[in-house]
Amino acid sequence: MNSSSMRLETRTEAYAGRPLPGTTHGRQPPRILIVDVLPPFWTGTCNSLCEALENFFSLACSLGGPCRIPLLSVYAAQTQHECLLPFVQLSGNFQRLQSCVAELRAVPREGSFHPKTECLKRAVQDGLQQFKQHTRLLRAGGGLSSCSVEITVVTSQPGRQVVRDLEAGLKDTDLVSLRRLQVIHLSKGDALESMDVEWVSHSSDSTSPEDSSILGADIDLQTIRNDVVSIETFFKAWLHDHGTDREHLHLLLPPSGLGAPHKTDMMCVKCDVQERVLNPELLPASGVAVNLPIKTAAAQTTSLWKLRVIKSLKADGVCQSVLYGLPAIIRPTCCWKLDWDDLEANQQHFQALCHCLLKKDLVLLAKNEPQAVGPSWNVTVHAYYIIAPSPSFTLMAKPVATRELLLPCDFPALPEDLPEGELREMELQNQQVHTKARARVAPLPMIHVPPCPPPKVFKPITFNKDTCDLSLFSDDDDEFLHGF
């Protein structure tokens, strides 16, 4: 690769099927979850929160690879606080976590209590004390990777009032080992129309600067919708790599020519890498194939797959970050065992399908027919695919990540007002990359050689209204499915 062209430099070894760097999860913080179970608020949040926790624990406990949540403790806070789960590792402890969720479900939902956060404050203090004791044991054994803990309080009481009470109640508490304190307000209002998480950083107006300096940091207030998907999405953010000890990736750009006339140093843009989709191979169901059965030269046979098209989607409505795995090119079959008339009709149907998709700028969402994944499984496992057309009368299929595999991805929009100097420098660099690539890269001749030419030329296809009038292709399909 030419030194003046754009390239990526990572801090890992040469690529060998590994994920991008930044997913080692070497310094993940221990976590304490405090659940506000005070009636009558607990009545409206119990079912959704417990189901979301059960789904999240099932996923987190099943993941292979590096430990993403080294320690977790769970408290329930009502008139008194109770530690339902002392610090445990998530890996291999699903039964204990499931019992913890069962205890939360068993908490009485009826009753009349005056809203107060004194019990939440005591739960935070008790959690910090428990963490300090646990830290001493881990330090003695050399198994501690983080010396601070993150505490999350989940409540449906008014969030700002909870933050004010916690700030006032924790002024005299030693918070040296507290990395972050977060209050999650479960909202049942209609103001949050999106299922995505809305982040709100809150600092109480009634708190003086001196009080804030005692706390060491503001308490984060986050409001999310009180439904299973939104709560589960929040907890999945815990699976991200939160280490900030080093950058993950260097993006090297050629010199822009600005500044010193003989400056040849490449510009280095330092980046972090974040997962968007969990690797299915890290799950126990990794034996379920998701890549289409591509036959290689050495392969003797391939299994027959059946993909059932369930919906058509606008091509620009598909987010590329939810596609993963190996792409496969689909073309009409040349199997010699089929009747010649069937081959001809099949090819015309295939070309008509490509024509319709290109004409309306659509892609297809398909799922495979049920596969037998194991004698002990009592559920049906499906893989989903996006099938996109091309002008060459072929289709490309790529697997789609289902909701269970998606990790939250919430980033701010690119600001409109950018610094003029940096913007001009970057435009010059991109222009140089484009110009030099055109000058130094010789285009390869594109020669089409059919892998298995048919013994007879098919009749030219003529498209008519009936051929392209497929019921799947509606003009209303402009959004990607939110779940399958």
C-alpha cells in the first residue's frame, strides 16, 4: 500500500478474523443496581423491569470471551434497603441472578407510602461499604481490575427530586470509590416517542458549587420509557467496553500541504472503537449457521436453504450497522438436474425480481425456514437476511442482527459549525487521497466469464405490468423493522 494513501493502523496484530480493537473489556467497572420498589410506583414498573432484567441476565451470562461485567450487586429499596444479591460474577451465575429477579417480583406492589429517598441514600452507602470490603479481598488475591464502582438507581419517582435528595444526603459520605452515580427514571408519559435512550445530564439548581465539589461529580439523570425494550437497551450499554486507558485505532491521512512547505508527516486521527452487534459466535447457539451455504471449489455438497421473504423495505431505510457476517451473491441456478423449461422460467422470474427491486429502490427482508438446532431445544431459531439487487441481475444477501444482538448506539449529530482551519485541512487531504488514487491505481479489466454457461441462450425477457406487480412492493415500506 502506498504511504500517501489512506490506511488504518491498529494496535493489534494483523487481521486474522478478529474483531476490531477496543473490545478487550480489560477494565470494566463493578456495578451496583438499586431498585426502588416503593408502592405505588412499583406497581407500574415491576413487570417491565423484571422481564428486561431477566432477558439481559440471560444474554450477559451466556456471552463468551472477556468478562464484560466483572461484579454485580443488586439492592431493593422500600422502607428499608435489602441486598438481594451480594457481589457476584455474571458468567456462570444465571441461576442466582434469576432467583434475584424472582425476589424482586415477589415484593408487594400494593400499599401506601409517602415518597422519600432516605432509603435510597442508605442503599448507596451500604453498597459502597460492601464494595470496599470486597475490594480488600480481591486486592489480596490480585483479581481486581478496577478500584471504583458504578451505582445505578432505578426509580419511577420524579427523577429530579430523587437527584436533589441524593445530592443532599450524600454530602458527608466518603465517595472516593464511587466512579459514577446514575439515576434512571422510568417514565410512562408519551413525551418520549422514540425507543432510543434519551440522555439528560442534570445538576440541581439548589445545589451550591461547594456541594458539587464534595460529591466530586454531578449525578446523571436519565429518563427512559417504561417498557421492556427500552429498559433492556439501557442495560445492554453495560456490555460496551468502558475502558479509557488508551485509544483503540489510528486513522492515518496523507499530509495536507498546509503549514511547513516540506512537511511530510501524516495526520493521525485517534479514535475509539465501539461494538454495534454482539458476535453470535460468543453465544451457546453459535452452532446455528447464519452465513448462507456458499459452495467452494473443494466442497462436495452444500445444504439446501430456504429463505421466506416477509417484507420489502426502502433501500435507504436500512441501517448498515445492523448488517454483519459474510455477504453472498445470489444468481439464478444452473443446476443440470432441472428441466430446461423450468430453468428458463426461473431465470426470467429472477430477472423480473431484480428489475422490480431496482425500479422501486427496494430490498427484501427474509428469514430462513426453521432449522433443527439440537435435541434439547424447544424453540425455533431463525436467521434474517437483507437481499439487495444490483444492475448486473444478481442479488446480494447479508445477515441481519436481531434485537437480542444489537447494542445501544446513541451519538450526537455532527455539528454544523466546524472550525474553518481544520475543515479546510481535511478537505485538502481528502482531495489528495482521491487524486493520487486515480493516478496510481490501474483499473483492472472487468471480464464477465459465466461460471457455468447454459447450453442454450434464453429468450430475451420482456417486462410487463403483471410481472412487476408484486404484492410485497408497497410504497409504504420506508422503515426498517424495530423487532422480529
